[in-house]
Amino acid sequence: MASVDRELKDKIPTFESTGAAEAGVGNWSSAASTLSLIKGGRDAMLIVITAIVIFGGLELTLRLFQVPVYIAPTPSQVITALITDFQYIGPHIGYTLIELLTGFAIGASIGFVLAALITQFPLVEKIVAPYILLLVTTPMLALVPLLILKFGFGFTPRIIAVALASGPMVMINAATGFRRTDLAKIALARSFGASTLQIFLKIRIPMAMPMVIVGLMIGSIFGLLTAVGAEMVGGSFGLGNRLTYYSSLIQMPQFFACILVLAMIGISIYVFFYWLGKKWAGWEA
């Protein structure tokens, strides 16, 4: 018997440690993290290369064909104008952000409250729905001259326009999220004696959070566009006013520098709400 065991031992290979890396959970996890790091670095490199190709190609094309600056400035001229004239553009960024944040906070708050009311009380929806439809289908920029006549050229008409533009977007998306709540969860909560307010706070709001965040994102973007449009209609401050000013003087590098700033604000809004969605509504994935 001992000889048979000895023969089997000679024939069956044994996987003993020979100084090489052992296969285990720790090694697999480190390998996976290294692979994801490589993949993330590769994606970042592709993004950077694509940006270099696009903007470098645009720079070379405009210089090669000698396109006048007043028609289309090169990317380098836009960046130079943003740096050299930032002392004139910078303060107007703050004015636009004040209008956007204040108007969006007012509109989003009212929109969220209305969404809660129309989903809990059908009569309120019948009363409010026509006016919400009117706000959604009416461009708020058309009301800006009337608001300026009433409230002057300060912040007030612009903030009202931003609130009117962003509020309905928040309300529509939030109401959609509240209505998509699983009825089985609500029935289970009621069977345990939960009140309507408890169901709304503990079930409807968390379940509707993805749609609420989407509504906030869309509302903020609409608010930014409305704020810039209102600044272009009237007033002496804001990035929209700078766009009108630089275009009237045919200073295209400064004009596109303002557009670049607005684009960065829009991208920042998207990134913020994307992070907020991953943090507060990541369970949906």
C-alpha cells in the first residue's frame, strides 16, 4: 500500500510554492485593480489625444487658410484673451452665477413642492396643470422685457426668469418619479401603520431620487440658458451682456472666451449632478 501511494505521489503533480507569485484572492484583487488603473489611464490618454487632435487641427486649419480673427479666432487666441481679459470677464461670472443659483433655488423648491402636492392631491393637479403647461411651452425670454419694465435692469427680472424656466422642469421630473414608486412597498408600509407623510418621506422621495436629480440637472441647464439670454436682452452686467458687448465691437477672441466660460459652467453643472446621482441614487444601477 505504501508503494502504491508512493507511485501516485510521483505521477500526480503537486502545486507547491516555488518562489513564483501564488494564486489567491489577494493577488486577483490586486491584478484587477491594476487592470482597471491601466484601463482608466488608457481612456484618459485617448481623451487627451482626441482633444489635442481636434483643437490642434482647428488651430492649424485656421492658420493655414489665414482666416481673419473677426470671423473665427484660433483656440490659442481664445485662451490668450481669456487670460489677459479675465479681469474684465471675471466679475460678470459672479453676476451670472448669482442669478442662476438664486433663481434655480427658488424655482426648484417651488417645483418640488408642487410635484409633491399634485401626486398626493389629484384636485391640485387639475388646477395647476394648465399653468405648468403654459410655463413649459412659453419661452421665458419673451417675458424678460416685460419683467424689466416692471422691476428694472437689476437682478430681480433675471432671477424671476430663471425660476420660471427651471421650476417646471424640476416639477415634471419629480412628479414622474413620485408616480413610479412601487405600490407594493407602499401597501406594505401601510400594513405596518405608516402615515402618508412617512410613506412620502421614507419611500416616495428615496425611490424618486433618480428622476428628481435629472429634473434638477435639466432645470439648472435651462436656468443657465435663460440667465444668459436675459442678460443679453437688457442690463449692464453678466456674461450675456459681455457677449453682446464683444460682438458689437467684433472682438471675437473675447467673445469666444465668454462662450468657453459658459461651457465650463455647464459642464460643471453636469459633473456635479452626475456625482450627486452616484451618491444619492447609485442604488438604481
